[in-house]
Amino acid sequence: MKHLDKIEILKNVASGWFGFVVNVATGLLLSPYILHRLGDDAFGLWVLVFAITGYYGLFDFGIRSSVVRYVAKFNAVNDREHLDQIINTSLFSYSCVGFLLVLLTIVGALFIQKLFHVPDIYQARLLFLMVGGSLAVGFPFAVIAGILEGIQKFYISNLTNVTTTILRALLIVVALHYGYGLLTIAAITAVIPLTNGVVNTINVLRLTPLRLGRRFVTMGTFKTIFNYGSVTFMVSLASRLRFKSDAVIIGSFISAAAVTQFAIGSRLVDYATDMVDSLAQIFTPMSSHLEAKGDIERLRAVYIEGNRACALVIFPMCAGLIIMGKSVIQVWMGAKYVAASYPVMLVLLIPSTLRMAQATSGRILYGIARHKMLAIVTLLEGLLNLVLSIILVRSHGIIGDAYGTAIPLTLTCIFFLPTYLCHLLGLKVRTFLRKAYTAPLLLCLPMIAVLISMQHWFVPHTLLGVLVQVLAAGGVYVGFVYYFMVVKGPLNLRRGSSKQTEAEPEAVVTSYPGEG
């Protein structure tokens, strides 16, 4: 890897993690403040409306991922004509989608009280209009963000996101302090992302010789986007069924207040997975770039080393939340939420860890346009998730909904992802598992021992106590990772070539471009 490549990767990853830290810090500080100011019902309504409007992502139709994929590919070979066609056609398509969603938001606001148990119909309608309208208007800005990712300038959009996140948090705190309520918070949350999009647009125009015009909007380009994006749409639909249906199901069958209890446990899991996502996002354009260059051997190395990096992040967070989750929830939201929220967190955490330890796998499939099988499997998983959640929430409440998500997700992560990717890239599963996960698992053991020992010493019930244990265990983990992964080199990984040293399966890939 060239020195410049390493610098770009470092900037992208570091800015992503900086953004993650800011998001987590603002979330941990802001969520309890909003909850205690608004109450369970209003906070549950807030979560519910965002869960509903989260389904607007289905109208993405895979266009955003197509932008990332083809901007990276055409930029790698300096094909400016096709690059402009991809961008202009995507902007036109997203503008049409945004207009459609504005109409859908208006209709949805009129009927929201007939679908969900909401305490205040007027407030629910206005909240839905503001949040849904903001998402609809902001759709074309997704193309702009996709361009920045495609040219591997994640750090620019990451730093913009950090700035707007801090601004949003400050405005919300001020508004609540002066007695303003849920609708004011919604207005702030609706406007800030649009500001973010404007800043990203300015940066794209500064960095790329982008040409805009109707002549670059072509039917051939639309077909290219649709062929790739239709598969991505299936994955997006599956993702909504897997992770965004819980609040809707709980709000429909139980209450908005129950959504709050579920959201606290699931939010902690989201914070852990978001950190891995901020790392894994760089691998989609990287994979597209390597595919365009025909560098298959390096792509195999990205698969192993990328998933190892994801595991190094998610494994200690999983162990820490299992051991300290009750203390974290108590300090964060209050002791009354521990009994209901900790089991939800625990049930969701294990399969989510299995998924995020393989976060690079999905990004590679997107990057090389071989994600059709992933789409089919995850869609089936999402449908099973929906059915199980509806069945189990009736008899077991919010923990039943959590099991409905966890069971199908576990099956996908264990039986599909490693087998499929290893077959596609010409690696043995046991070789991949050994090289990717042996070091992360072993390096977690000292940290786990320290945490368990400290829990026997004292169970923290204050922020200071939680920080002491986190810093002590985290310091041990970072020290071991630095020594074995940086000073001595990755365990059993840099002692030889990244090429396969064991007998290969029969399915060794010799070409990628666009087939299948």
C-alpha cells in the first residue's frame, strides 16, 4: 500500500472515529436530558416517528450505493464522461423521489393516529411532518455525500457531521432549558441535516470538476444505476425489517412508553455497531478501486485484515457491555430502566457483534457489485425477523421482539457470511476465521479478566465508577493491542504472505467485472 493511501485511510478512519466519539458523547448526554425533560410518552413518540420515517430509506432504491460504487470506479480510471452521467442521473432520480416523499409525508400525517397508540394526535402529526419533510427534501444531498465517499474523502463529510452534531446538541439543550418542547427539538433536528448537505455540496464543487446539465441524464446510466441499485434496495429493505421495525411493532402492539424501554437497550448496541461502521465504510470505495485495477490479491488481504480490524473494535465493546451494561444503563438513564432494558441489550448484542465482526464482508460485496446473494439472504432474514417479532411481542413483550431480531440475524452471521465470502474470494473458511479472529479474541481476555476482577471489588453506580472501570480495562486492552499488533506485528499474520498457504477450494475468482 502506498504511503499516500495509508495517509488517506488514516484520515478517513480517524475522522470517522472522532465523529463516532462525538455522536456517542452527545447521545449519552442528550438522550437522558431529553427523556427526563419530555417524559416517557413524548420520548417514545420521538423514537417512534423516527422509526417510521426511517422507512423512507427504502425509497433510496440503491441509488446512494450506486453513486459510491461507480464514482469510485470511474474516478479510478479517470472516466469523466461516465462519472458526470452517474452523478447527474442520480441527482435527477433523487429529486423525483424527494418530491414523492413530500406527498407521502402529508398523507401519512393525516392517518398516523389510526396506526399507532400516540398520546397527542396534533403533536404527532406536526412531528411527522417536520421529520418526514426534512428527510424528503434532503434526499438529493445523499448523492453529494456519496460522491465524497466515492472519491474516498470521508474525512471531509465526517468533520462536517461532527460540527453539525455539536450544533444540534447545543441548540436542543438551550431549547429545553428555556422550556420549549418536542416540536422545537424536531424543528432543530429537521433543519441541521439540510445545512450539512449544503456544506457537503460546497466541498464537492470545490474538489471535483463536476459538470451539471440535462445532457448528462441518460437512460443508459439510469439502467446501470437500477441494475446495481435494485439489489441494494433488497438489502436496504431487509435492513429496515431487521433493525427498524422494532419500534413500530412495539408501538403498535404495546405503547409508546414501551418503545422507550426497548430503545434504551437497543441504543447501546447501536453505539457499539456505529463505531465499527465508521471504520468499515472505507472498504466499499476501496474495493471498487481495487476491482477496477484488477488487484484481486490485495482484495483478499482487505477482506481478512478489514474484518480483523472490525473485530478488534467490536469484541471488547461487546465484552464490556455484557459485564457493565447494568451499571451503564443506571448511570445513563436511571435505575428504573435497568430491569427492562438490560435484557433487551443483551439479546441484541451477541448477534450484532457477530455481524459487525464481519462488517468488511458486506462492504466488499457492495464494492465489487456481487451483493445479490447477500440481498436475498438478508431479505429472507428480515421477513423472518418481522414474523417472529410480531409473534413473540404478543406473549413476551419487548424481550420477545428482541428475540425476533436476534435469532435470524445469528443464523445469517454464522452460516452465510463467512461461507459465501470465502467461496467468492477463494479462501478456506477456517483460514479466514483463524487469521481474522484469533488475535482479537485472545487480546480481549486480559481486559475481561480485569473487568471481572473489578466487578468483584465494586459494582459502579455512578459515572465516576463506570469511568474508572472503563479506563482501567480499556488501558489494558489498548496496551496489549499496541504491543502485539503494532510492536510485534499481528499474531500469525505478518509472518508470511497474505496469499493463501493452504489448499484452496475449487472456486478461486479470476475476474469480477460486473458478472453475476
